[in-house]
Amino acid sequence: MVIFDCDGVLVDGEHLSTAQMAREARKYGWDLSDEEAHAIFSGGELAKIGDMIAEKTGKKLPDDWDMMMQRRIVNMMKTDAETVDGAEDMLNSVLAMGLPVRVGSNSSGAEMEAKFASTGLDQVLEDDRIHSGRDLEMPKPRPDIYLHAAEQENVEPTNCIVLEDSDAGVEAARRAGMACVLLRPLDKEGPEWPGLLRIGHLSEFPKILREILKQQRAHREKK
């Protein structure tokens, strides 16, 4: 089975979300650029990001700050979300191989629903195959969201491959005992994990899967 992260892998919404958080940080007195915020906040939990802003600024944020930010992000994604370049073609290629696919993300279900509806990916991905670490209260880098997806598909973790773009997501896959491919420009630093594969564009991912399937067939035939 293939498990996809959402932001930065299927939907290009992470920069929009972290820019929103950067504006909040600046409002409370943390002089943080949008790019700096993306590097610091990307892949993080809203509650922990709120704690980080409060600690850095010495200001008390509203008790419902994370829920307030969640509503803002969902509304923004209804109109501004875009697919990552090549996402739809890549998804169709993976599905054409007959492989089951699921999504495991730290985003809320409402946020992903808005993103997938806005981009048209809701025509490709079924609702019951989309899992939210936020809603299930088991965010990455905990492995639970990926293990939950594997359990729902009745597939062993060792037979799963995860496509991720964040360090927290890679760590979640490692802890889950799953193979992982990191989508990130090859000139950017990545986690040091000997089993980690890397690609710079989504078009490369189906080729990796075809090679893995080819090796599995060859192994079975030898038996």
C-alpha cells in the first residue's frame, strides 16, 4: 500500500498555512518572516505552534487559538489551495498499478476536505481513505496515523511505502517500520536515514514503485 502525506505532497498549501501563522507570530511580537515561519512551523501541530509563539513572545494566546487558526486555514483552503505539480498524474499512475492508496496527514479532516474539493482531488481520493492525525489525536512524528492506515487496509507495515516531504513525517514512517520516499529538492538537506529514498519531483515516484514491484515479482519467481 502507498500512504501519502497531504501538504507539500498532494496539495501545495503548507506555505499558505505557515504564512498565516507568521502573521500571527508578528502580531504577538515575534519578528518572523514567512520563509522563516515555514522552516520552523511546517508539519507542526497548531497547539504546539501556539505554545511556541507564546513562549517566544511572553504573550498569552487565547485558549482557543489553535481552533481559531484551524477555522481560518480551512476557509483559506476552500479558495486558495492548489495541487503540487504533477500530483494528479502521479496519483492516477499509482492507482493504475492496482495499489491501494491512503492519506495520512497532521491536517484536520475539515482542512483536507476543503483542500481536496478546491483542487479536484476529491474525485480521485475516497473519503474513507483519508486519515487525520489531528482528529485522531496521534500527530506525526508519532507513527500512529500510518499504523492506523495500514490496519484499516489490513496490510502489514512492512508492505507499506510512505511519500513524505517533512522531517516529522519521515520519522513517523521510520517508527512505523515502513519504507519512505522523501519529496524534496535534492539540493536541500534531508533526514539521515540509510533506508530513505529521495525524489525531486512527483513524476519520479511511479518509477520507484514499478521498480519495487518488479523486484518483488522476481523474488517470488525465484521461490
